[in-house]
Amino acid sequence: MIVVKNPHKLKEDLTSNGKTITSTAKELGYSKAYISSIITGIRNPNEKVSIGICELTGKQFEEYFFIQNVHKKITKNAD
């Protein structure tokens, strides 16, 4: 799972140069609500969004995000 390192820095960079969350979301091809939820830490971005954010800002992936391993519990069916 991709996690935002510093939501405040991400928001600052995405809204620099007079941009808004709405215009940024439109440029990325996603809803304002989805981008806002990523910036506030409510949701985690998928690969496509995180790459789009990096391309839009000209920053490296590691500046905004890290990958957190998620271990799923494997259960066996009792027969």
C-alpha cells in the first residue's frame, strides 16, 4: 500500500503557484474529493495517482510517499 509521508508538504506543493485542489484534481483526472482525501490522509493513493502527482510536481516518489507492506492473514477452511 502507498502511504503519504507528509500530507502538509504534499498539499503545499500541489497548491503552489496559485493552483487549487480542484484544478489539481482535474489535471490528474480524479475528483476533488478523492485528491482531498489523499492529502488529508483519509485515503491512500493508488499507483496511478501517486505517479501522476510526482509527474505534476516534478518530484521523486520518495519525497511524498513510501510503500508499506500489508500482510494478509491466511486462514484454512476446517473440513
